[in-house]
Amino acid sequence: MSVQVNKLHTFTGHTDSIYTLQAADQPNLFFSGAGDGMIALWDLQARGDGELIARLPNSVYSLLHLHEQKQLIAGQNFSGLHLIDYKNKKEVASLQVTSSAIFDIRNFGNDIIIATGDGVVSVIDLEQWSLKKRMAHAEKSARTIAINPTAGEMAVGYSDNFIRIFSLDSYELKHEINAHQNSVFTLIYSPDWKQLLSGSRDARLKVWNADSGYSLHQEVAAHLFAINHLTFSPDGKYLASASMDKSVKVWDAATLQLLKVIDKGRHAGHGTSVNKLLWTSFNSQLISAGDDRIISAWDLLFL
């Protein structure tokens, strides 16, 4: 199989590294958060300037869009969570859960789950907007969260190289996996929920059998430097990885065969670390963002 890559557009406006991308309430819209504290809304259809949604005093490492509530939760470095009414561009509530960096935010039902730089995973009751539970199982950062609603499990990747699996009903620890040689930066369950994929600072991509005790299924030396993020295509057939080595790589999801490398030399890609990806359902466009303060939109044609 061959893959044709076409760079459709470049979105600019952030003045610092872009750390997070999040789908909005329409397929052509997405949010970004960056080291400049700005949260912006972008339109893949109009391709114009971004719309400033909020300006926070410190870096925004993580965002979560609450579709039903039409609200956005931002994790801000040093000052906790911010609940934002993005339609009216106003902050509804804030919560000082931690003074550490908030690296990831997920939700399961009414629970908002955050992974923080102090190694704690915290559960927030959305309706009460209050702390429900704290899970301190590591001294090093909790970096990434993946939710498996089918199995009722949550996977968390840590900077002590471990992946820890928790029950979603009680948040009790079920498994501990000594997974990588360095920090686990990104986790994602496969679309059929049977596998968990992990990417690490050790540049290796691993696949774990989620339906059989998280045994190791496959391992690939995927990048030259840290893997920052993994995402599946909307149809689940392909996987994209973003790396500190300045590249985005596209893989066959079933076999992990490398199909394409998107970089600066070949496709006018990023000139610095690629931090985050978003594979949208808007014409299946792939969005990438990095330390170069640029967001790129890509069209991938699989032949």
C-alpha cells in the first residue's frame, strides 16, 4: 500500500509550544492549547484565523471537550482545572486540585479523571465540581490516560515506566505493567477494545493484549526519539504516531507496518517536536501540532 500526503493548511497564532488538540462540537472544528496559556478554536473548512476562547496565565497541557454540556475543561500548569463555557468565552468554575502540571484529562460518565505531575490520578465529580478520589501509586508523573468502557478499565501511563490498570467502578488497582525503559507518554485502546497501545520516551511502540491480562503482543522501534502521541484514523484501519524526532508516522493498525513518514524534508512538516495529533472525521483530515507553534492539516490518500 502507498500513501499520498498533501499538506492542506497551516494554522498559526500561538506564541509558544502547542501541547494539546481536542475535537469540538462539529467535525470541522477543533481546539488547541499551548504554552502561551491561550485556548483557540479553529475551523478546517474556513481555514481562517483561530478564535481565542480563553487566555490563562500558565501553560495549557490538556483539554477535554464535554459535548453534552458544550463546555471545555482546561488543565493549567500550577493552577488546576478551569471549566469554560466556550460559546460565551467565559469561565464557569475552577478547581485547585493540584499545583502540578495536568498532563491529561478524560471523562467517564460524571467522573472527570486527571493525570498530574505529582504522580497522582484524581477523580472529579463533574456535577458537584469537587474532588471525589485521589490515587497515588507512583512518585513520578502520571502522564496519560486511556479509558476502556467495554472492559470497565482505565489505563494510566507513568514516568516510572509503568502502565497501571484500574477498575472504572471502584478505581482499584488491577494490574501493574513494567512496560517501557522510560516514561510512558501516550496510551490508546484499539477501536475493538481488545488491545492497548503505548508510546514511550524510549521511542518504542508496544501493543498489549487488553483482553488477556495485558500480555505483550507486539513491539516496534517506531521513532528515533520519544513518542508523544498516538491516534487511530476514524475508520480504525490506520494509526498515527507523533514524535520528538519531528516526524509523524502512519502505520497499518492491524500489522504495525510503516506506511508513511511525514517530516519537514519530504512534506514541509514540523521543524521541532510533534506533540499532539487529532485524526478528525472531517474528510478524515489529520491534524498535528508541535513545539514550532504551528498546527498543520494533512490529507492522506491510501492507495
